[in-house]
Amino acid sequence: MPDMDGNIEAKQSHADVEQKTEGFFLKGSNSLEWGMKDRLARIFNPVSGHTVMLAFDHGYIMGPTS
């Protein structure tokens, strides 16, 4: 039985060691997957965390809707 082999060191969970997380420059984005972080890193400036977003109105190209 694996729980009775006497290997105490392997059973320790190391609760006294702090978890290390690599920070991402956007607040609240640490838990996102790498693909979303990659896309956000292309939109936001990593130094300032700012971006410019322009609203695009589809009515300008397609004309008014009925």
C-alpha cells in the first residue's frame, strides 16, 4: 500500500512555501491562459497599461439598417 511505505518526506505538502506566480502587467489577468495574455499584450502597452480603442460603426460601411 502506498500510504504505509513510511516515506514521510514524499507526503509533506510544503504548506509553508509561498506559491510563486508570474505577474502579468494587466491587473486581474494573472489567471488567464497564455493565448488571451498574448492577445492582450498586443493591445495594451506593457509599460503604462494603457490602450487606445476606437469604436467602429458598421452602419458607416453598410448603410442604415431598416
